[in-house]
Amino acid sequence: MTSRWAQKKAAAADFAFEKALQTRKDEEIDVSVLASEAAMGKGDDELFEKKLSKEEKKALAKKKREAKKAAKNKGKGGDGDKDDVDDVAAKMKALNNGEGEEDGTKKKDSNDGIDHDASDKLAAEGTFVTYSANRKGVDARARDINVTNVTMQHKGAILLEGTNVVLNHGNRYGLVGRNGCGKSSFMKCLGARALPIPNSIDIFFLKEEIEPSDTVTAFEAVMSVDDERLKLEARAEELNVLMAAVVDDPDKFTSGDGEGAGKSVEEIQEDIMDALNSVYERLDDLDADTAEVRARSILSGLGFSHEMQGKVTKDFSGGWRMRVSLARALFIQPVCLLLDEPTNHLDMEAVIWLENYLSKWKRILLLVSHSQDFLNSVCSNMIHFNQHKKLEYYNGNYDTFVKTKEDLEVNQLKKYRWEQEQIKSMKEYIAINQSKNSKQAESKRKVLQKMERAGLTAKPEIEKMLNFQFSDPGHLPPPVLAFHDVNFGYPGCEPLYDNVNFGVDLDSRIALVGPNGAGKTTLVKLMSGELQPTRGDIRPHGHLKIGRFTQHFVDVLDLEKTPLEFFDTIYPGTPLEDQRAYLGRFGVSGKMQKRKMCELSDGQKSRVVLAKLGRDVPHILLLDEPTNHLDMESIDALAIAVNNYSGGLVLVSHDMRLISQVAKEIWICDNKTIEKYKGDIMNFKMDLRKAQGISNEGGKLKGDASVKAGAKAKKPKAAKKKESKLSVVKPKESEITTISEETLPKPASEPVAAAVATSPVSSSAPAVEEAPVKKYIPIHLRKKMEAEALAAAGK
């Protein structure tokens, strides 16, 4: 019996033979050769149709289209082809046009996602960034930023080395790190698009205030960014025209060497639809019907009254113009928003509004802030700029980051100690048993080498704590600083204060709060003697010495000098080693002491000014927004120093963390007077949220900073467990019902006797007179007792 394979080959040979007979009647055919060739698979190609690959099908279709096109354009010379190619290139350009040209963004290379002009400008300022480029390039439609092996160098100092930058759509990141580590430089690199960022991601980096103008009001400055809507509508029209052209003549777009070469009609249409969806989503965000309402709402939340919104930008100070820039950024809703200390120019009411607004941000947000409460309320992820020049990513807000980091360090320390104990034990064993038991010693040596090759756990490095210190100024009898019926107003303006009376002593710990423009900074200037009251009397103690930290603290520094040279100038005769040691307490140490202060970060300059305040030994500290540029560690060190300080304190700050740590009293500056608030900073925040119509759910002061320095956090009391409804209750004697003769059922219906336990009576039930308790008697004893009773009766 022949196999199926042989039958198949025989059938093929018969078919070939019959075909040969039909086509070659006049030729002599060697049938044996023909049959053998067919049996070996060498028959005519027409017997089996070859299956083409996808690339071969595309090439064949392209060849047919070119042939059809050549026949169609025959007799037109070569101009027809050229015109068609130019027309296709012009229409396909709509797919890449308009991306990244919105307000607040920069023009970038469509291939690598980098703004080379801005990168060159950064390089001229001394900042260089390198990274690993992707061979596939940057996907223009990506929604996330993902760059590997990033190294950043600023003026010769390496700030980041071999780290990854990952910013995912929908996450709100908080960037934290020590002063001077490079947070602001990193934000500048992202804002300048010095890293490969997809073209679909527009970036707004809030770095400078809006330009002063005589004609443009604050409201018009915000609404001017609505020009983006017109550009998007024009681009949507171009894309719709392109879609219609592709549907009408698909061959024109799939042939040639243009943008659509190598793509099918379906793929081109899919690309157009993706671009259209992106444009329409952006148009929804910039809804013209609600644009004016949104612009006024944002300005109002940032502290602009209706009258202020109509003022030209030239009439505003730098801080208020920065608020206008922030309002523009929030109005256009960029895909990636970068904010570096956004709360620095805001009062407490505006901070609470911004905190609530940003907590609902649905795109990419990266912010640097010194406020723990702000980070807790806004951020969904944290990025730690650590001392190893890496970026570490953590899920959760700032409190979660702190706890997770501590847990990781504890586990790392345990693993490190275990490995060191194992290494020590193995080395001792090898040293003792090397000659006696060489095989076991050699085995231990191999295990040790394997551990070293795999990499040993590094000992966790604990960052050095700062030790701010303000010296004891000595005692002054009260009153130290007294205000009597003080009035004050700037010339040509409405008075800020009217009949103000209060006193400040060495044991005062006062926090001044209130809206911007209410006169908090003016009050500090009156206390320091920089301003004089228009009416009334300010009486300072004759030996009173005041130390003042202003928002423009840089003015007291000589930026062309190093911190050591500056201290040597104002405190001559002090040994150099003592100057070094004193500056080191405030975190100004090492190479920082020999660098010009113009090259230091704002936080490092703030430390130098605080060190000067401590050296002056004042009786009262007047601190006006001291935390604007300090990191978390510096703020904690400042709070500890103030709590240990024996002088008085008047603090102007929107940082609820610092206020909760140092303030004993909260004074509200508003309505031309000073009023003492009854409550703490948490109650004040709740009142502000309620006044703004913000829900207080999750609005309470977050973070461990709400506990004052030196006080131990109280553990929350465990809630009492409710008794389970299905619980086994021990029967009490009072809960047993005795079955007596009167209660016994009749014999005809008598069931099996059993004890019946009654349920305990609820305490809420009305009091009922209890029946006398009867003792339960088993049935056999009951019958015996009945018999004895009958016998006794018979007698």
C-alpha cells in the first residue's frame, strides 16, 4: 500500500504529464524525466502559488501604483510628478505642524524633541546636560517623559550623574533636596527642553514675572494666551483637509518618498485621527465659552480683586506680576507645568487656594516647595535629589516619602550589619582553619569572593544635621517695645493702621498673618524704626537691639565676596577657624565658604544672612518670610534655634509648618488694626478654607511639623472594640429559670426536658421587679421528692 506522500507526488506527475501533452504536442517528451522531476518537487511553478510576505505585497502594490501613475501622467512631461510630490509634502506637513508652538513653550526640533537654541543658551550660562539617546528617536505622540542616563553639570560641578528622568502623565511630583543640590538648575533644563521631550508635550516653566506694560491689564495679560485657540482651530482645519485628500486619492500619499512612504492608507488615516483627537482635546481645555470666567476665577483665587484685574501690569510690584505669570500658566493648562517655589509671593489665603487647585491637576506637575503641608496636599509622587547625585522616586506625598525613606534606611542598615558579620565570621574561620581544613577554608573563601562580586550593601549615609543657634541676648525688663495709638499710611494712600496698641517682650512668640497689602511688612518696618508713624508713639527700650530678616535679604550681602571674606569684613579680629566653625553651624561649610556668594543658591545665601543675625545677638528677631528659599532641614533647624532662643520673635510667614513649630500667638493684620486670633494655625487654616468655599475633608494640617519642636508625638488611642453581637455569654445564676411543678407541661405533650437560658436584659430597658429566684431541680429528684411528700402526707 502506497503512502499519501507517494500518492500526492504521483498525482502531481500525472497532472504535469497531461499538461505537457496538451501544450507540447509536436515535441518528443521524456516521460520518465518529467515524472521524476515532478516527484522531487521540481514541477512547474504554476502548480503551487507562492505566498508573498507583507513587504513583498507592499512592494508589488507600490510597483503597480507607479506604473498606473506613469501611464496616467504620460504626455505631461515630468512636471506632473513634481507638482504631486510637492502637494503631498505640503499636506502631510500638517501632521507635524503646530505642536509645541503654544504660549509658554519653545520651538523644538521635530526629530529629537530638543530646543537647540535654548540648550545653547544654557551652555553659555555654564549648564550642560548629556543623556542616552534612543535609536528609535522620540515618539511625538507620547504623553510621558522618560530619559535615561542623564548627567547635568553646572559651572564645572557635576550635579546629576547617570540618573533617569521619568515624569508620567497624570502624576503630581514634588522635588525635594538640600539647598544647592541643583533643583532649580534641573528645572531650568526641563523648561528649556535641553532633554528629549515628545513634541506633543508643551511645557510652561514659571521662572520670571510678566513684563510691565502701560496698556495691558492683568486680565488682558491672562486672556492673551487664548490666541492658542485660533492656532489650534487652524490646524484642525488643515488636518481635516488632509483627511479628505487621503480618502479621495490614497495612491498619491502612499507612493513616493514623502511622509507617507511605506505606510498603508489605514495607517495614514490613523495618524491623522490621533492628531485631530489631540487638537480637539486641547480645544476642550481652552473652551472659549468659559475662558473669561476661568481667567477671572484664577486671578481672584490668587488675590486679585475685580478692580486690580483692570489695572495695567506696570502698576504692580514684582511679586504681583509674578502672580500674573502664575495665572497665565494655570489658565493655559500646559501638559507639563514646572513651578519653582510657587508660594513665595503668595499670602496664606492664596496659598490655600493654589493648594486646592493644584491637587486636582490631571497632567504632569513638577514643583519645588519648602512647605511640607503644601506638598502633602498637592503631590501624588515625590522625587528626592539625594547626595549621591541621583533622582530617587517615591509614591505618595511628603509624609509617605519620609516614612518610606526611613524604613529603607533601617532595612539597609540591618542588611549591611548582617553582611559585615558574615564577612568577619568567614575571615576568622579562614584564618584559623586554613592549614587544618583547607577544603572548608577554600569553600568559605569562594563564598566570600562571590558575595563581593555580587556587590555588598553600602552603609547608609545619614545627612549631617544643621545646628542653627541664636545666642542669649540677656534680660531686658518689659515693656521692651510698645505701640501707643499708632496711625500710619503712605503719602497719597489710604491709612494702613488706625489707633494700634500692643507690646512685644522677650517672651513673645508672635506670627503675623493676613492678606497681601494689609501691612504686615509695614508693621515690621515700624518695629525696626525704618518707618515712623504718622500719629501716635512707638517706645522701644533704651538698650533694645533688633535683628531683621527681610524678603530682600540679598541686599545686606556683598555678592562679590565669599562668606568668609564677608564675615571677616563685618567682624574683624575673629580668628579664621572660629569664623569657619560658626558658619559651619548654619550649613555654610567646605568649599561653599570660599565660593563667591553670587554663585551660591538662594537657600545658601539665606543661611549666610541667618548666621549674621545670630552673630549680632539681637533681643528681638523680626523674620519676614525667612523660609522662602530654605529646605526642610534648614526650616527644622531654624525652628529648634528659635525655640531655644531667649529673646522675642515676630514672624511673618505663610509656612504653616514653621508657624506651628514656633508661634504661641497669631495676630491678624487686617481692616487697619491688629487682632489676636483665638486658636492655633490649624483652626485658622480651616476658617480660611471655609471662607473660600473649600471642603475641609483632608484639609487639616498634615505632617509631623504640626507638633512643636521638642514635644513627642502622642500615639493615637486605640478605639474600643465593640462587643460582637454573636458572643458566648457565661450564664449567671440570675439568668436560670427554675422549672417548678406549676410550670411543668402536661404529660401528654411533655417534650424532652431541657434547661432554658434567658437572654440578659438590656440596661436601657425599664426596671422590672424581679421574681424570687428558684432553684432548678432535676426531674428524677423531683419525682423522688414528690414520692416522699406523698408518703409523708399518707402518714
